[in-house]
Amino acid sequence: MKNTLKNSNFSAFPMSKVASFLGAAGLVFSPLAVSKVALESNNGWETSISGAIPIFVVASDHDDSEQAFRVQSGFNPANINFHVVAPKTDSGLTISGHFQVDTHLNGPNGVQNGGLFESRVANIQVSGDFGTVTLGKDFGVFNSNAIGDIASQGGVGWLGGGADTGNATGGRIGTGYVYANFNPQIKFTSNDMNGFVYKLALINPEEPQDASIETSMPRFEGQVTYSGESFRVWTGAFQQAVSVTGVQAFDYDMRGFDVGAHIQVNGFGLTVNYTDTTGIGADGLYGGSINDADVDATQWFVEADYTLDKTRFGISYGEGSQDSRAADASIGLGSAAEVDNELTMLFVHHQLSKQFRLVGELQDYQSDVQNDYNAIILGFQFDF
């Protein structure tokens, strides 16, 4: 095998194993990039390295603000993933470790050498006939299928910080889905049961930073996915209790559900997702403010694409909105305004080689709370 490391103690192992490790880990949003660095020891240990380097050139025009040109990260930062699998135990268990390191090209507020350096994934997985248990830091469950859309997960999407967006961009957060995020958790993923796969997770809770908060329970998330020959459908839900302490103490819940589907007929694809939440505003982020308490919001998007040989063309439209809520002086809770965010994206992805992809993206963003803007984007991604 080309580009495979070998020595006296290690030998190459099949790429299908690498694919299964990455798929079980759920480490990246983008289509699976098969690692070219894979090793297996004589005593059954297996390891692999994979990753992606996405780079985007963004020219944007922001109403009542500025015109800007930036070379920056997209929705996914550059990342490298390490996977180690121990020999199968006598009882048939497969135990593996997964670790991801991420780096962002640009920092916030125009600080070009201040990009965030972080680890999004660090977990142990125990797999067997029962399914897979993930222990540690990993991608969330609720809305994770929605984030698997083509346009935002393979491109840029919402420029959350305007012209000087730092680190990763927003994808469709707030204009189509709630961000699942990478949190410490305990998660169970079932094996495929005639097309059905379900996930259940206990996830570290989010805490709004504008009050003194207690969170005595984790966030509960669940999802069921059914896949057929040319389609995939899913639904999910979450719930998290929040206790605001102090003189004007009160409790509230963040909760929600989503439904979605992807249909593939020959070269044509269609993806739709609808999300309804309480306690999360139109920005699509957990625990942004206690003023999101009892705020009802929705996120939805529809995406159509067509693949011709090595090129995929598509259009994606989505909205995030919240209802207004009056202030409650008895508990010191401020009002919440009605908000609507809209993002339209035209995109093209061309696979120049198996490892190198070119991305084109046109954006029109409109919002009640941020400057409207238009953007033209050219991207490059190297997968390994």
C-alpha cells in the first residue's frame, strides 16, 4: 500500500477499518476522509491518523459597516485526529481512544495571529454486540444530523462576528439548527438494527454567564435515525434544567425536538430539518442568556443539490426565529424581542482529487440583530 507507514513491529491494515473507527467516533462533519497513515502491530494494536485543512477566502459587504477581504477558517477548523484501538478482549469488547486537535487560522477582532488552538474530542469508546459507549468529550447528539448538511458543514455559513469573525464561522447556527457542540458526556450509540440507530447521552450542561446558575443535572439528549437505500429520516429531543440563584431565584428548562430527512435519487439530493426549542433564542446557542428563559424559537432549512461527476451544485435556505416575551420584574428577567435571521447559500464543491476539494459559496444574510451582508467565498480543503 502506498503512503502507509511500516516497521518491524507494525504492518498496514485495511482502510475499511480506518473508516469504521472514524465513523464510530463521529469526529468530523465533512464526508469521510480515509487516513493514509495507518498501522497495526503484531499483537493486535491498531492506530491511525486522519485530518483536514480547510482554508477560505471571504469577500464580504456588510450593511452600515464595512467591506472586508479575509483568508480564514470556515465552519470546521483545521484538525488532526488520532485513533488507537486495543486488541479485542476475551469477552469480545473493542476499546479505543480518540483525540482531536484543532487550530483556527484567524483570531477575533482582526487579530490575525490569535486564532484559537483547542481540542474538541478526547474520548474512550467501548464497543461490542450491544453497541458503543462513548466516555469523554465528543460531538453532541441533538440536531447533529441537521448539522450534517452539505452547504454549511463543508463551507463557511454565518459570519457570526461580522467582517472580523474570528476562529470558526457559524455554519447554519441560528439560521437552520441549534449547535450540538463538543461537550464532555456519556453517550450510548446502538448498532444498526435493520436501518435503525439510536443515541442517548448525558451531557455536561451549559450555564448562562449573565447570572449565578446552578445545574444539578446533566443535559439529556436523544436521537433516532432510520436509513434506507436512498433516504435517511431522523428525530431527536433534549432537556436541561437551569436554576437561577440569588435574591430573585427561579428555575426554567431548555428543551426541544427536531425532525429531518435526506433523500438521494441518482445525482439529486434533498435535505430538510425543522427544530423547535424553548429556552434557546434565535441565535441557536445553548445557554446564551437567562433572558432566553421561556423564549420559544424555531430553526429550519431546506437544501437541494445535484452531483455531476466530481462536482456538486446546491442551494440552501434557512431561518432562525424567536417569539417576543415580556419582562418579568418579579424575578429580574428582562424582555426578549422578536427576532428573525435568514441565510441563503449557493454552493459548488469540486473534488479535484480524492484528497483535495475546491469550494465556491455565495451568501445573502439578513437579520434583525446583526448587519445584513453578502459574501463571495472560495475555499480549499485537503483531507488526509
